[in-house]
Amino acid sequence: MEGPPPQYTAKRLDDYLEHLSKGVFQAGISWRVVDAKWTSITKAFHRFNVERVGRMTDRDIDALVKDERVIRSRPKIAAVVHNANEMLALEQAGGFKKHLRSFPEYEALAKDLKKRFKFVGDSGVYHFLWTVKEPVPDWREWSRAHGMEWDAKVKASSAARSGAQQKSRPRAKGRTVSRAAH
């Protein structure tokens, strides 16, 4: 994926759960793997119907852990169920969207969300809020402030790939003589 992830207008609590859950599953896994399984994950979680997900039992979680069509991480699956219940609690306490907008600044909101929701860290909160069109700081400034020098990582990764390509090129057999020697 080049550039920032797409943004969506969350119309229902279910939409918020879906976007938060995508970050949960992406923790430590390539987004390509998550995207490849996302249709099956969506079906497995009842299209992220918050109330249905919130009622999922340990037996339901165990069944999903055995389902090869989804990412079979029990802690991540259980986190989605926990997160659905947290969203429902916030909705009943005055509204989830209202809760998101009740903080004076981004860092206070991020701290609250990381404490409430499971498998959601700094990047997960940023990604979630960005995708549901909530205010977030500039990505480059935010990543530098959180010790994530993404520009440097991209350059290092590109340099490593370029070096690997040069090493994998076949070398000419025998001695090479520079033209300057003649």
C-alpha cells in the first residue's frame, strides 16, 4: 500500500469496531495477510455487529482459532470480543463518538483508547482514528515524537534491497582489469 490508508465515514458503532479490529489483526502481521483474509474475518465476526460480537463466548473464540480462513490468534480474536464490549459500554454511557470527541487533545484520547482496548498500541490508535476521520496529528511529526522514524526505515529498507540485488547479480568469471591499467 502506497501512501496513507483509505478513510471511511463510520455511520454505526459496527463500523468503528470493524476499523479498530483491522488494526488488532495487523499487529505484528503484514497488512497483505490481513487484507487477504479480511472477507472471512468479517463473516466470522458477524460483519462486526457489535452486539453479536460482544456476546461471543469462549467456545465461539475457540472455534475461530481452529478456522483456517481467519487469522487464528486466540489473543487477537478475544481482543475483538473484549473491544466490542468496551464500545458497547461507552455507547451506553453517552455515546462512543461523543467519547472520542471528549478529549482536549490527541495524546489524551490515545492514552484512553490504549488503556480500554486490547491489542491496540500507538500505531493502532493512530491508524484507527485516521481511518474513521477523527483528528490526528501530522503523521511525520507524530511518528518522530513516538520514536518511529519511518522515513529512515524506508530508506534503509530500500538500500538493503538494492544491496541484495547487487549481490545477487552474477559476476564475470576471471580477473577484471580496469581500463585505467592499460
